[in-house]
Amino acid sequence: MNLIQNTWSLIKKESKLEIKNAYGLASIVLYVVATIVVLYLSLASQGASKNIEVKYWNVLFWIIMLFAGINTMSKSFIQENSSRYLYYYSLVSPQAVILSKMIYNLLLMLLISIVSSLLFKLVLGSPVKNSLVYFIVILLGATSFSFLFTLVSSIASKAQNIALTAVLGLPLIVILLIYLMKLSREAFFVETSENFFKTLGILVLFDFMLFILSLILFPYLWRD
């Protein structure tokens, strides 16, 4: 029970800091908007602003989500100084800290993903025919990005090098993007294929492993 209460308290703390320093979230939203507008202008100059091929639409969307995720979560632990960690150490368990970071980053990434998909639909059109499947994929993608980058960010923070977040996560990012693109393609058809649930299960297992790994590894990072 204490774990849940402490996790919830830390999530509220994160949200208050985000509201206080609203420029961080605003800069991510601005990045997404600017990228989509640049894409639209580039395609419009070639007369293809609303006729973008499905496969390119899919790839561009997840690439934007990837960089938005890196920019959003790479500072999760870097912005916390050592004295604040010492203060946390006296109050809560390391599991509460990593859980609060993962849940908060998940909510943040889900918000950015939904806003981005709506902007994509408004500016570039949308080939999505199965909205439920697409929402499930977005939720799963937000979960995968948040769990992966939160764990990698906690490791990179020990080296005080924010660039390590992208470098350490690169091998898993490539695999993750391949599966997310495969899954999101299913939403471009009314009915899903036979491989949909198999791919979905692999990604759910991937997220579960990241979750467990974070809970196991973070206490050792916390001690250092």
C-alpha cells in the first residue's frame, strides 16, 4: 500500500514540476507541430500533400514519435540532482521512484502520440480504417517508448550524459520500431490479419520484460 501511495505522490510531484516548467512540454509539442508542417509543405510543393503513400505515412509517424519520445524522456533523471535523490532515499523506495517515472512518462507519451496522430490526420490525411486497432497500437507504442527510455535514462544519468539515452537504447529501438510499424499497418485494413495477435503478444511481452527489468536494476543504480 505504501508503494502505491508513494508512487502516486511522486507522480503528482512530476506533474507539478511539468506545469511549473511548462516550456519543456511546449517545446515537444512545438517540435511535433513544426515537423508535421514541414512535411506538409514539402509534400505540397510536389503536389502530394494529401496523397502520401500509406507505408511512408506509417514510417514518418513513428519516426516523429521516436524523436519526441527521446526528447521527452531523456531528461527524466538528468534533471534530478544528487541531493534530491538523497532526500528521496530517506522517504521512499527505489521501486516507487522508477514506477512513478515510468507511469508519468507513459501518460506524457500517450498525450503526445494522440495529439500527433490527430495533427497527422488533419494535415496529411489518414489511411486508418480500424480506429480501435490503431488506438491499441498507439497505447502499446507509448508504453514501449516510456518503459525503454525511462530505464535507459536512469542508466545514462549515472554518467551525466544525456546523449547516452539514444545510444544505449538504439538496438532495442530498431526492433521496437519494426514491430510497431507492422502492428500499425493492421489498422489500415478493416479486419486484422492472422499475425496481428502474435505480433501484439511479442510487444506486450517486450514491455513486461522492460517493466520487470526496471524494477530489478533500478535499486542497484539508486544505491550508487
